[in-house]
Amino acid sequence: MQKTKQTNLERYHANALWFGDHYEELKALYPDQWVGIRDKKVAGANENPELLMIELKSKGVSLKTMYFHFLPTEEKVWVFTPFG
């Protein structure tokens, strides 16, 4: 049986789903930090998203299919109201 290669979008989606499945565990391990998920595992974490990307790039990690998400310790409710 021939294996088909995943597209970048499919890999990104798989990382996002993995993140969702492990959200509570990750929230406990990386409180108030941004995490980068690649190949269904944490590639890096940092409180500053820009520093996280710099760190990952310096290690030669491709950001192409990386899923980034912030893990807050306090849930916040955001309300957006259009003006005009």
C-alpha cells in the first residue's frame, strides 16, 4: 500500500488537533507561555512569542507547519464590538 504525503495544511491541522487533545496537560506544563507544536509534540515554549520563534529558528526548526498557541492561567473573555 502506498503512503501519501501530507500537505502542509494537513500537517498544521494535525498539530492543532493534537494541541486540542492535550490542552489541559500542556496548560499545566507551560502556564502563561506560547507553545509551538510540530509533528504532534512541543517543539518549544516561551512567554514571548517572538523569542519563541527566534529560538526555534536558531535550532533549525521549520516554522512552516508549526501550530502556535498561548496557554493562559486565567481564562479571559474578549468582546469585540464593531464601530461605525
